[in-house]
Amino acid sequence: MKKICLLLIVFVAAYTVHAQDKKIEIRSSAGYLSDAHIATVLDKSTYAFFGSLFNKETKNYRITDYGIYSQDLLIRLNNPHIQLTGSYVYERLKITDYSGINATTYKRSMSTVLAGMHYNYVMKQKFSVYSGAEFGLRFDSYSGQTDKPNIAQFTCQIIGGGIRYGKTFAGFTELGYGAKGWLHTGIAVSF
């Protein structure tokens, strides 16, 4: 929580220093297929494959619940093409492991804090095309039938391409890889 507050203080300070020519944007969005989801699927698939080779019990898994939600703050500085970004991302996976007739279920909840930059290639009155990169920390917590420890790890979001349409109220969609998912879409308010 202290890191989130510190991130917000830095962005507010950057805004107040150059308040005469800035534009702030707040975004709410949902994503699909994050790097954590892909890593979990690869880990579980490998375990199921090799576990079945060396053990007579069938091993399998199922991800039964999934979601990525994020809140973003974007601040445009002197160069109108560049925006600083700060993001909070929440994701939850509910994983069920099957070993023979036994099933165990646990939840992996991930809170992520990212900071980065977007570069707007095309900027029209109501339309922009951009890409960007954000880097930060993911805090994993586990609950349920698991012995996995809570951890913090480095993560990122690389935006290969994003499209934003609208002026004060807008919609956007991004394609990328990382904590926010491969497909990331939502709404934005600018002031």
C-alpha cells in the first residue's frame, strides 16, 4: 500500500510542477490472458505430462476462475506525444489440481503496481494510436490447499499497439504482453 501511495505522490508532484500544459487521463479496464495465466498453464501442463509418465495416477488441472482488472493514471508532459503512466492491476486465478480421484483447489491473487510511458504515434482530435511499456512489481498471495509462499516478483506490460477513440470520455483497446493481458480494453476520462 505504501508503494501505491508513493507512486501517486510522484505523479501528483509531476503534474503540479507543469500544471499549465498537462492533461490527465484516468482509465478503468479489463484484460484477458496475462503473463501469469500463461506461466500457470505451462507449469501445470508440464507437471501433468511428466507426472503421468512416472506415476500411474492421472494428473490434470483446471483454471476455473479468471479475471484481470486495472486502474490507470496517465499524465501528458511537455511533449504531447508522451504520457507517463501509473497502474494498479488485480488478477485472480482459481486453480484445481487433480491427481487420480483427489482434487485440491487454491486461489492465486495478484496485485501489481506498474509505472511507464506511452508514445502516441497518431494524435487526432478524437483518435490516437500508441504503444508503450510499463514495469513494476507483482505481489502474489495464495489461499486454499497449497503450500506455495506469498511472493513479490518483477513484471511488465509491453503494449505493441493501442487505439483510443473519444475526447473527454473515450474507449480504448490495447494488444500487448504482460500483467494486463494480451487483450486489454476499457474506458477513459480525461481532464
